[in-house]
Amino acid sequence: MNNPRITLTAREIEVLDLLSRGLSSKDIAEKLFISSNTVEYHRKQLLRKTESKNVAQLIGYAFRKRILS
């Protein structure tokens, strides 16, 4: 995670928060009124931007960087 200045969109942060609460892509899609494919796109973007290998590492990153509290 070499880039300390990543920029996440408001929607990416919403998806990240819901992922951290244990919601599935389908549940997130229903809650945000978007498609499951769109949730998957945001998840992939989050993993890419944070250089995380999986959602667990992504959530840890988000808490360490105080993106989530």
C-alpha cells in the first residue's frame, strides 16, 4: 500500500462501510438501489486503489487509515 493519498468516491466509501458491516453484494445493491454488478465494480476499484488482496485486508486498511471508524 504505497500510495498514502488515495481518493475514494462517496459511493465507494458507502460500499466500503456496508462491506465492513458484513453485507453481501446483493444486500448492498438493494440498500443503495444499484445493481449487484455495480457493487462488484466498486469492490474491485476499492481493492485496486488500496492494493488490497481481499475484503478483509481492505477493511483493515480502511480502519487504519481512518476512512472508517
